[in-house]
Amino acid sequence: FFSRICLPKREEMINMLLLEATDLKITIGDRLLATAERITVQQNDRIGLVGRNGTGKTTILDTLVGKIAAEEGQIIRNGTMELLPQLKHDDQYKSGGETTQQYIKEALAKNPEILLADEPTTHLDTSHIEWLEKILKHWQGALILVSHDRTFLDRVCTKIWEIDEEKVKIYSGNYSQYKQQKELALAEKQQAYEQYEQKKAQLENALTLKAKKAERATKKPKNLSSSEAR
């Protein structure tokens, strides 16, 4: 099977823009899930889509592939797409791992230029996760993966899209590199906040001292008449 899905290289499409979404606004009912000014997918991109549960990762996959419509924005699709949804095991004759493998094989056999996969390691044991990693590393299409398996994201992805504060934020590198970038950004933000608070306290103290000096200057000195104090 592996030899069947090692697809011919598309050198002429390496830098081709397969998908571009601009001014995107994704909602469920009245609830805003995420916005994105501009996100793109190019040939050979390996994108991990991460975020807390309930932030809209599955909905974003459905929107990008055209399964549901965005509230606002434009999506230009220049390549064929295949969505591998999160699977529920309901086959009494096959194990969950066998069912997942079958769906993965069927999706890749369609040779899409963009594969969107929602928790593709579901029900897979360690050996089959390694099997999937090997296939995806050699596969020539672009990938957008939702997964809670951080090791899997580390080994497969080269870019991370994070849904945070209702925005899609883009980081280069795998999951571990994304975490390092995020922690550094948070540390810088905290440092800037502390410097702001320190400066604010200094200004408030200076204003307090200035007000006290002004108050002392306007008080009538002892043993002086009102006309002499003036």
C-alpha cells in the first residue's frame, strides 16, 4: 500500500498557492469562533491546527473544505481537497484502528492536493501512528491536521495555526517550536506589562509629591498675618 500512495512529485507546483482565505469570520449561531485576516496553504505545507476544546477546530476544517459556509470572508481554492473527519467506531467486525486505517487509505487514494484530517490518530496504536507518520512525511500534498497528539504534531508539522482569543494565529515550526514561541511572546508581554505598571506607579508617586508640595506652598505660615502670608 505504501508504494501506491507515494505519489509522483509535482515540482512545478511546489510554490503554488493551493488555498487562500481572507477576512474570515466563522460562527456557530450567534457565537463567534474565530477570525483570520489571511491564511494560506501552499504545496507541501504541513499545518497543525490547535486550540482548546470548543474553539472551533473542526468547524474551521469544514469551512475551508466548503462543507459549511463562513459568516464572512472569501476562500479561494486552487487545489483539490479531501476531508478526513473525526471517526467514530461503529463497525462490529473491525477494530477502531482498522476502521481508521481504511478511511486514511481511501482518502489518500483520491490523491487530493490538500488533505484535511481531524484527529487521524484516533484508535491507532503506536505502530500504526508511526505508519501514518511515515506515509504523511513522504506524501506530496499539503496537510492540515487537528490532533491532540503533540508527538505526532512534532514529527509531521512544519507550521502551526492556533485558535486563541477567537483569532487564528500562525507560527512557524512544529508543535514544540510553536510552544517556545508562544511562551516567549507571553514572557515579553508580561515584562512589558510589569514595566508599564512600574512606570505608572512612578508617575503616580511624582504627581502625589507634586500635589503635596503645592499644598504646603499654599498653607499660611505660622505667626504671620493673612496680609503677610499673601
